[in-house]
Amino acid sequence: MPHSSNTKARRAHAIVIGGGIAGLLHAHVLSRHFDRVTLIERDQVPEGPTARAGAPQGHHIHVLLTHGYRALTRFFPEFDELLDRHGAPRFDWTRDTAWFLAGGWIKRGASGMVSRLASRPLFEWAIREAVGARGNVRMISGHAVTGLRADPGDNGRVRGVETRPHGAGPHDPETLDEATRTADLVVDASGRGSKVEDWLAALGYPCAPTIDVDAHLGYATRLFKIPEDHDADWTVLYITASPPGLPRAGALSPIEGGRWIVTLVGYNRDYPSTDEDEFLEFARSLAAPDIYETIKHAEPLGPVRGYRRTANRVRKFESMPRWPAGFVCSGDAVCALNPVYGQGMTNAARAAEVLDAFLSDKKRGRALDARACAAFQRRLAKSNQIAFMLATADDFRWPETEGTPPRGLKLVHRYMDRVFKGTHRDADVTRRLIAVVHFLLPPTSLLHPRVLRGGRRERG
Ligand SMILES: Cc1cc2nc3c(=O)[nH]c(=O)nc-3n(C[C@H](O)[C@H](O)[C@H](O)COP(=O)(O)OP(=O)(O)OC[C@H]3O[C@@H](n4cnc5c(N)ncnc54)[C@H](O)[C@@H]3O)c2cc1C
């Protein structure tokens, strides 16, 4: 629903840079506050749910945490139906996941923390379909944004973007018209490889400080056909790494099309191989052999694919001394996380919720001036804090992780070890842990007497 008429002068057109999950979700939110929204994506976006060059992570497992799932079904009432059309399974995180953690299997039990299992291309396709159905969002593919346009007469307010057809040379003409490239608000959601520093530098802004934490984690993923006679009491298998000795982990999940997606990861530069036999050997070497046992005779569908760009990086825009009016940055372009904790899409949804609240805020969101846009970056930074803390706290368990650990982390690790052991005995501890990791409860809720006691032993 577009905005009310008294804000019309300032809320005519918004541009989103990047058509990944964050870009699409931000475009959806903006469509509720602006007359029209233009989303500009560099890739030629495929018609159906298939992987594309600009989102190479699409070949790897993508879990949707419960908060993310709830946000997406709230944003898009048709989300489930779109996934149903392709046969994406549903599951309960604490009942249907067999999770080997800290030397034992977690106690399972239903929790209502449910979500869907799908490939990332299907998640993205479903969101794109839903956003496309909003009458006032125009999606342009095959065009790269090459810079921001500012208005020198209005204190350098950002007024739009420069674009180029993807693959064209620097001197080739623009093909997007003036009205398409001019906006009241530009949102950069172009991912961890965003050129936002260069764009801001070209307008005279200093470089934002960054925080980098790199656990040197590598991925290898392969798809398998689910055998017709497959029968197990779990839907998803998850074998966690065991610090400090065993830096290897793996996950197996059903996705649409009767397939399993199997992702193996190694911290500390212990990268899983993309060689078929070595991939299987790596699976066999995990803390529990269950993934290996499940796939060793299954029919592979396609090659093993690798991926290694997994460092955590936060661009601290909230601490910039100056920030332009008419521009904000979000998604992985602000906070890219080690993907092994499965937070990215959910964090993008949380960022979209922050933008929605910000634009609904009569005082701050209306003007879109420099102070208001800087205030958005501060709100977003606050929202990103938990995800970054959860991801990096675990990364620092590995000796080769680069970055500066926060003080007191050893104590946190010792406490978390107690929580992990508690999950072996007590399904309530499992539920609490999952609720924290899925952004449903604050981390402090793990300081519960039952958790402190190491859980309650249960029968069975
Ligand atoms: C290996 C891996 C596994 C992951 N697993 C999970 C998981 O299990 N669960 C989860 O929730 N998240 C996971 N993630 C993270 C998740 O993919 C992202 O965090 C999330 O999708 C949000 O990303 P984004 O939209 O901000 O950026 P991206 O997905 O990087 O999208 C950015 C988009 O911008 C486009 N673009 C870039 N530059 C320009 C330009 N100049 N002009 C126009 N367009 C441009 C790109 O083509 C791309 O489409 C994983 C990531 C990786 C790398």
C-alpha cells in the first residue's frame, strides 16, 4: 500500500540496488511507503528457480531460520503456497533435525519452531514472484549500478544512481531513462561485494571502518536423489565440528525435487575437496558417520561445488562522521556473516523489518535527510549486533581465526559447552538454544537455572 498523501512530495520513487534476498525484501517494504520502487539487478534473472552468477552461494545449502520464515510469511501471505508448488518440505527444527553436537545427539521434541526446506534459488524465486505481484515494484535485470548521483545544490543529497548494461564498456551509453535513475531514496543491497565505499568516496565521504573475522571456512556441496526406500526418523542431519580437534562439519537436507543437498565444511583452512571420492571421505571423517552412511550409495546429481568466501565483515557506517541524505545501505553489504550458521536470509528479513519500522516512524523516516538516514544505519547496526556476535563467538573457537575476539569469550565458550551438553539430556535446553539462534529469544535466556544445571535428564 503506497504512503499517505501528506508525505507524497518525499516518497515518490525509491531505487534498490541488487535483486538478492535483501534487495527483494527491501523493495517489498519500500513498496508500502513509496509510490513506486525500482529494483536494479546486474544479472539477467532467470524465469524459474535456478542458480545465477551474481548469487554463487545458490549452489549451497540455505536454511531458513524460524524468525526469517515467520517474517517472510508475514510479508507474503502467499509464500507457503509458492513453495508448495515446487514441493519444498516443511519441518519442525527441534523434532525433525538429528543434530550431533559437542560429542552427542541432541534430545529432540516438537517446538512449533517450523520452517521450509528449499534451495536458495527457490527461496529467491518465491520472494521475487511475491514482490513482482506488488503493482508498484519494477524489476530491471541486466543492469549494474556504477555509482550514486548526488545533488550539489542540496548538500550532496543522493538523487539516484548511474547504471550501465551489464557487460557493456565504460563508454557505452546508459539505457535506463532519467526518471528510472532518479529517486528520493536509494537503498544499496548489492551484497558483500558492494562497491559502496567507492561510491561514497566519489561523493567525498571517508571510508567506513570495518570489523573482519575470518575463520577460513570452506564449503563443498553436492546434490543427491533421495532413494525411494529411504526411511529415517529425521528429516535433516546436522553434524557439528568439534573444537579444537575436528574442524569439520556437515549437513544433509531434503529440498524440492526429491533431492538431498549435502554441504560439508571445514574451518581453519581444512577445506573440503570438490573431488567426488574425497568429498565422500570428508563426510566419513565427521564427528558422526551418519551423513556418509546416508549418501554413500545414493545417486549424485551433478558435480561437487566449492565456495570459500565466508569471512564475517561488518561495515560500521553508524560510526561515520557524515552520511548522505537519500541513501541507506543494508543486507550483506553492511553485515556479511560466516554462512555456516545459516543467518543471512533471516538477517536480511530483520533488516527489512528495521527499514519498515524506520519508514513508519513519523519523526525520523519522513524526511530522509542525512540525520534520518544516519539514524537508520545506527538502528540497523544495533539489529545486526546479535547475529554478528553469535557467528563470531563460535568462529573464535578455532585457532586460525583472524580478528580480535571480544573480552570474556573463554567464559562464554565454557558456558556454551554446558548448554551443548545439556541438549544431550533435555529437549527443553535444545528448544531454548534453537530459539536463541533463531532470534526468537535473547541470548540471556540461556542463563536459565535449568540450563545452568546442565539440563534435566529425560527418559528415552
Ligand atoms: C555459501 C553460503 C551459504 C549460505 N547459507 C545460508 C543459509 O543457510 N541460510 C541463510 O539464511 N543464509 C545463507 N547465506 C547467506 C545468504 O545467501 C545472504 O546473506 C542473503 O541472501 C542476503 O544477501 P544479500 O541479498 O544482501 O546479498 P547477495 O545475495 O550477495 O545479493 C546481492 C545482489 O546484488 C547484485 N549486485 C551486485 N552488485 C550490483 C550492482 N553494482 N548493480 C546491480 N546489482 C548488483 C548481485 O548480482 C546479487 O544478485 C549463505 C551464503 C553463502 C555465501
